[in-house]
Amino acid sequence: MAVSISVVVLLGIIVFVMIRSGWVRLWPALACAGFGFFLASTGVAPVIRDTLGAVAGWIARI
């Protein structure tokens, strides 16, 4: 749980900085957030979660 919360905070900061700097506009960022929200409710969500957990574990061992 702690890893997913920190990833959400980190990604939120990155998106905020990208919107403020002009690299990403607000509407495309909201569209991507909506896509991620709806993707999380599909059958692919456990695979994505397991993959990200494995990557986080791999990074933690370095």
C-alpha cells in the first residue's frame, strides 16, 4: 500500500509540473487520468498492479 501511495503522489507531482511548464495541456492530462481510472476497473488491472509491484521490488533490491 505504501508503494502505491508514493507512486500516486510522485506521478501527481510529475503531471502537475508538466501542466505548469506547458509540456502537457490540461484536457489531455484529464483524458489520460480518465483512461487510467477506467483501465483500473478492467481485467487488466491485476496484471498491471503485479508488474508494477515486481518492478518496485526489483528497484528496491538495487
